Amino acid sequence: MRFGLVHRIMTDALAALGVLAVVSTASLSHWTNLVLLVGLAAALVIPESWQNRPALRHFATLAPLALLILQGGRLVAGRSPLDVAVEFAALLQIVRLATRRGAAHDQQIIVLALLHFIAGTVLGGGLTYGLCFFGFLVVAPGALVLSHLRREVEGNYRQGARDRTGLPVDVPRILRSRRVVGRGFLGATCLLAVPILLFTTALFLVFPRIGLSLLLLSRPHAGRMVGFSEHVDLGDVGTLRDDPTIALRFEVADLPDPPPARKTLRLRGTALDRYDGHAWLRTQREALHPVAKEADDTYSLFPRAKPPRDRFLSIFLEPIDPPVVFLPPQTVALRLRLPNAALLGDPVTIQRGADGEFRYAGSDARGLTYDAYMARGDEVASEPLATDDRERYLALPPDLPIRIAELAHSWTYRFATDREKAVELERRLSHDFAYDLHSPSGGKPQPLDDFLFVSRRGHCEFFSTAMAVMLRTIGIPSRNVTGFVGGTWNRFGRYYAVREGDAHSWIEAYVEEPGRPASWQTFDPTPTSGAQPMEPPTGAYYYLRDFVEALSQRWNTYVIGYDLHKQVRLFEDVTRRYERLRGKSGLQKGPFSALTRAPVAGFILLLLSTVAYGLWKRRRGAGEKPSTDRGDGRRNDPGREAIIALFCKLEAALQKLGVTRPRWLPPLRHAEDLQVHGHPLAPEILSLTQVYLEARFGGKVLTEATRHDFARRVRELALPRRGRVELG
Amino acid sequence: MRPPRRLKFTREGKFFVGITLGVGFAAINTANNLLYLLLGLLLSLIVVSGIMSELSLQGLTVVRRLPSRAQVGRPHLVEIEVFNHKRRVPSYAIEVEDLRARQPADKRCFFLKISPKSAQVAAYRRTPLRRGRDVHVGFRIATRFPFGLFEKSREVTAPGELVIYPAVDPVQLPPAQMGHVPGSAHVVGRGHGEDFLGLKLMRTGDDPRDIHWRKSAAVGQPVMRERARETQPDIVLTLDTVRPRDPPDDWGSNFERRIRDVASRAMAHLKRGDCVAVRTSSGAVARANRIVGADPLLRYLALVEPQGPHGAIASVPAS
């Protein structure tokens, strides 16, 4: 493989990985990402022969200056310094890739690639960043080595180094050479990734995690979720139905085997209390009160003596805006599973809002992991309705058509209790109306009226709005609730994935039941087809998607989320396993019990490794002892000594013949020159020279017979001859 | 004992270590696990660099080949051969500096790749500026392999010596005198001179004009006269090597100039076929002729040192 070509490929790969790492963080705008990717592709395909073109050389000079001015202007205009710096570094990389000439530029490319990876850590590294990092780990050793060799070649040989003939070395010939870089070399440099990965992993696991937060560089992610804000328009929620982006994951204990592919579970987010005829609003926006934290990061959401610990759900919430905590029905407490808090940062807290909403806040609030503990079926888990709030939940829009109230009355007048009335409304709506994601009533002047009396079809917002309004018309307090419904099973991660397309809307009605106090109870009037999680698709693409999502979740949990708690748990786990092993092998008792304790064993292992290494080095040095430098650096090799002595005799004979070899001319070259000039003894001299070279450098063993034959032929060479030709 | 290694940061190495420290500080500060990953990568590159550079430096022996003669002002090549004794591992980017006594190391040979169980030869050109003994003390073998972050080197002892002859200028001499000067000739062997050396049997190719007819008749075979080579007297060149008690400031440079002049004239005479003798004011004599060559004389002139006013007679160095 040509040295120059392999070097170029590896450097290109390194640069591409760096740019991809930055792009994959999704922190830059789409247009910026597009420009970077197109520019990268263009820079990679530019042939090396174009590097010397004047246009490209001018571009190499002017483009960085232009970029600097442009980014400086954007910084002054108010763009984030981090974004400006990252974009500048990425664009500079592309310019350098397109215009590089020489080893110095290649080294700049490598440095820029490293800076991109550093930037990626700040911008947020998902699974794609992890894959790029792994690629960097594999490619970097080879690229660094080749870059260094190229730099040495250009630096040494261009400064006047000479070959054995004293002539200047041809640098382009070396770059075209196939002898410097072979398969073995490439394989060895790629295999360097293994010890590098092991060492990186060891350091990653062992280094203590203490976050001083003296200079926060991280940027929290936020994705706007339509429908989970204080203002929801009828017709907006439905468009999320096709969005496969994962919003949260949850794990359920004691699942049957095989687990169900879908799980219909309502995860409550926010509630809205006022309907103005077209949209739902929240009237109590500022009412956020912190929830007191108990031991073990547990928050009791409703007053009770001891929250149950046997029924719980583990939820892994992706960062969304607003930072709402999604809870399953009957949640009475939750326990946060927080990463190690930064020493100087704000801790994560839970806040209670109006309408039964819970939010989280804190300086490191990028997503949340928590366990939601649920009350048993017969327990009540909701706040009581204050008299002052009752009017809020009964308010109706002033221009509500009268026939809506009449319809509600006609459906429910036969039922005595509020709960029966609510159940009947729910049944009627779910059976008599059709689910339609593209609701035709969305743009109408009275969308609810159109839904109930004209189209009779719509998405979940229409059903929940209809039921909430109808309940209010018959005097039952109700509110519209938005959240997610259920999830689809991921066989690789063993969790249920809830996607943005699973966003859903239902209602809560404050109803009484015989023998139980009034409480907020959940009703979902949406027909079954619309009140379920997205249908789990099948096929190779979705199989791969599940695998990638599970890998991404593992990456986030065990790499991004590796904290001091996990570290301590890991060491405890290792120690526990070791102790179990000691117990099984009986080493916990007896004379070796002290020696086999974990710290002692570790120390002894380290000591033994050091001693073994020292002995090995010493043995290697002793093995090489006979070959110490004797002043001229020669080795005591009898065969080598013999052939050198024979060659000296040959040289003496050549001198007598008048064809002395100049000191600067290698023996083989001298013999070939004699051949070219037609010296009568040239064939014999060439043959003897080849014997010498094979014995000295080629590893061929010099037998006694060869030795005698060589000496005889040299003696015959030295005999006087007639018609001797001397070289001028 | 293996010679110790020396480690030096290159410019790129300083930047690399700076970046590593920066990433480390950022990692500790932010507890960002990705920064810990990067830190681990950077540190492991440093460790791998140390191991590979050690592998590259191990198992190398260096041999120096000096030219048979060198002269002031004339470039000569010094060959450096590096042999890699390792069985499977090549050595990359090896730099060998030839160390000379009391002089800074300025000559390096670079070897891009030395395959296992093989040698590579490189040469450097040097133009000596002063005559005398050029003492080589050893080599400094260095490498910046694999990443160019650090330079690791070791020194080995490898003494060597090269005598630098004085510079020689072209000198125009008057034409040589023919004929024999009695009292100062040296018979040096057979030739075509006028002197009679002896008789010998005629062989094929001998000049028939030299047949001794009377002896040939007596012997019954052609007998030839053997003649002696025409001889010429030694050309004696004198050289004042005694330093006066209070020498002027330029005495040293003048001394060197005189040596150069003597050497130039000696070479001119030798080329003309004369026998030359250089006699110093301390009594030492060095001789040269066409058969022996100029080496003994030039060597003597290379090594001659000025002596004090009462210095002992210097012996002629062995040719």
C-alpha cells in the first residue's frame, strides 16, 4: 500500500469522524449541518493533484480569514459563543481538508478532529457520538503514526539528508513507496485500539466522579413537545401521532414471558382547566410549590403514613420542555434516581403545580429517572377539590351552543350518580363516534359543536373536550389531561418505549362513589383504536431500530449516566463477587484468609506484576549481553565475523587489481558498475559480492565449504593476469 | 547495564499534554463522562507512545564507516549503518547522531524504516575545517516514533578516529632536473637508468638492445643487462614548529598556513615524481615518494603540533 495514499485515507477518516461527531449532537441548525456534510463530502473527493492549483491555494489563504470575520460578526450579533466556536472549527476543518499540502496541514487536521470530539462532549453526545468516538479510537493511532512518519520524512529528507551514495533523498518516491506501510503495519496500528480501549475503559471506571461545576460548559437539551404547554389548540395534538421520537421509557417488574408487545398505560402530564371554545388553557400558571424530600430521594405526593413499595414503575424520561413529571394512575410517591450531583450545582427538586401537575427543576435537569409508586386499587390517590376551585372546573365558554348541554342531559338524565353519568358519557362517545387523526372539525367556528353534531369524528382532543364540557354542563367538575398512553416493547432493552406519537388526551372528573369520598377519576372517551400506543411495527428496519434505541439507552445509562453511585455500586459488586469466590474456595478461613482479602490481594497482584516485569526485562537484557557494543557496535557472531573477513580479502584483491571500491559505493553497486563497464572479472566479483551479502544480511548460514570456496576464488582473482583493464 | 533513556517533549507533545491536562480539568470540574472517555484516550495514547518508542529503540546496533582519508576543506562521506536485531519488529523513524569529542552534534542520519534482521545505511557529508584528529566518541540514537509527541534517545559508546589532512593548494613547480647528482642518490631498484645493476636471462618482451652479447655467447643463451632506476634526490621542505617565547597573536594562523604551504608543495613534488622529505625545526623528518604515497607525510603534517622553545625532538609518527 502506498504510504502517501494510506496516510491520506486515515487522516480523511479521522476528520470525517470529528465532523460527524459534532453534527450528530444535533445542537447546530439543520442548515449548518447540511453545509458541513456537503462541504465534508466535497473536501474528501478533491484529488491530491489539485492541491497545487493557484485557485485552491488562494482559497486556502483567504477562506480561514473569511470564516473568522463571518463568525466574529455572528458572535457580535448575539449567537452563542459555543455554537460560533464549534461551527468555526468544523468549517476550518473542511477548508483544511480541501487545501492541505504537507505533513503540517495533516497535523492540523488531526488536532481539529480532536477539538471536535471535545466540543461534542459539551454539546451532548448520544449513541452516534459514541460510535464516532469508537471509530476515532480505531483510526487515530494509525493516522497519528503515519502523520508523524510523513512529517519526519519531509523534515529530515528535505533538510539535506542523504542516502548511502551521498545523493539527496527523493521524498515523493518515499511517499509513493509500498514498502513503508504494509498490511502488517496497518493491522498492528489498528490493533492498538484494543489496549487503548481497555485502558480508556479502566480509567473511565476507576476515576472518581466529583463534579466541581466551577465552569459549567454543558448545555441542557430541550425539545418542545406540542400539547404539553399551558395552551393547547384543538387540532394540534393529532399531528404528533406519527412521530417516533422516544419521549420516555418505562420498565415493569414481573412481566409475563413473553411480555406483551404493547402496554396501555396512561402517563399523566399536565391538566388544563379552562376551555374558551377553541383551545384549552391553564389559569393557575405560577402556582408551583416544592414537594418535601424524604429519605432516599423519595417524595410523597399525597399525605400517607408509608408509601407502598411493592407496586412501582421505573420511568426514564427524556429531556422535554416543559419539565413535567409523567406519572401513572394512582401514583402516591416517587423516588428520584439522580446522577451524582455536582458539588456546586443546584440539586434536582420536585414541584407541585396546580391541577395535579408535578414538575422537576435543577441545574442538571436534563431528563429524569424515577420510580413511581402506585397505590392499590381500593386506595384514593388524588387531592381533594377545594370549594374555591370548583367554579374553575365547571366554567364553560360563553358562546357554547345550547344543544351540547341538551345532548349531555339526554344521555345522562336516567343515571343517579355522577360516576354513572360520567361512565355513560364515556361509553357514548367511544362507541358512537369515530376516531380520525385528521379531524375535519378542527378549523370550524365551533369545533366542538361540529364534532358532536356534524362530523362525529376526530382525534383524542375532541373526545376529551367533548366529555369534559358535557360533564361541566351537567355540573360535574372536570378537566382536560394531556400525557402519553402506554408503550411498545423493546426486546433488546427490555423496556417499553413511549414515543411522541403516543401523546394522548383524556379527562379527569371529580366524582363521588358510594362508600368512597369524591376524588379525581380518570375517564378516556377516545375509541379504543385511538387510545392505545402506536402499533408496534414489524420488519427488519424496526428490528434494527429497536436494537439501536436499546443501545442508545444503554449508552445513556452506563456511559453518560455513570456517576459516583454507580461507581461505588460497581466496586461493591466486584468485591462482593470476589468474596463469594473466596467463600466457595474456602479461602475466607484458614492461613490465607488475610492474604486473600481484596485490597491485599490487589496489592500482591500489583507487586507480583512489577517483579515479573522487572525479571523479564533483565532476562532480555542478559540474553542480549554478548552483543554489547565493542566500540564499533559489532556483534560477536562468528559467521558474520568470518564473512566480513572474507570480504575484506576480496576488497584487498580488488585493490591490487586496480578496481578499488570507493567508500561511499555499496559493494553490490560497485560490482554492477564493473559489469556495466565490461570488466573481465565483473561476473566473478558480482558472484562473490552476492555470496557476501547473503551471508551477512540475508540470514544465509556460511558453511565451511562456502567459506573455503570463497577464499579460493578470491585468491584466484588476485593472481596476475594479462590484458588488465583499469577503471578510470 | 543498558544505557539510560532520555525523554524530551517535542512541540507537538507539549500541546498534547496541555490539551490532556485541560480535558482532565474539565472532566473533573464537570463530571462529564464523555470528557473522562476522552481523557482516558489521551492518556492511553501517551502510554502506548512510550511503549512503542521503546520497542523501536531496542535491538539496534550502529556501525560507523569512516573514509580512509579526509582533508581540510574537502567534503567526505561518513557511512552510518544501523542493524535491527529484532526478529519481527521493525524500527521506524530512527535518528542517529554521530557524537564527536568536544564538538556539538550537528550531523544526523535518518532511517525511516529498518526491517527486522536487516540493516540500513545512510551517510552524511562533512567538510572538516581543521586538521588533526577527529575523534568520534559514540552515537545518540533517538526516535520520535510513533506519534511525534516525545523524543526518546539513548547514547552508545563507539569510538572512532579520523585523521584530517591539511588542505592542499595547487602549486606550479619548475621543470624537474634530469641526471644524476652524486652523493645524494638512493638506489631504489631496477629500471631504465644508466647504472648497471646485473645480468639476467632474456625473457620474452625484453628490449634486445640490452643483450650482453659476450656473456650470451659464453652462456649459450641470450643474457640481458639489468639497469638501475634513475634516481632523483629528496626534495627537503622545512617546517618551523617551535613556538617563540612570546608569540604574536597571529602565530597560530601563520603556523597553519605554513603547514598548508608545505603540504601543497610536497604534493606537487610527489606528483612530479620527486621524493620529498619534510624536516621540522625540532629535528623530525617525514618522507614520501610515489611508491609509498603521500599518506605518511600528510598524516605527519596533520598531527604535527607546535612545540615550546626548549621542546624535545618530536619523533616521526609511524606511516
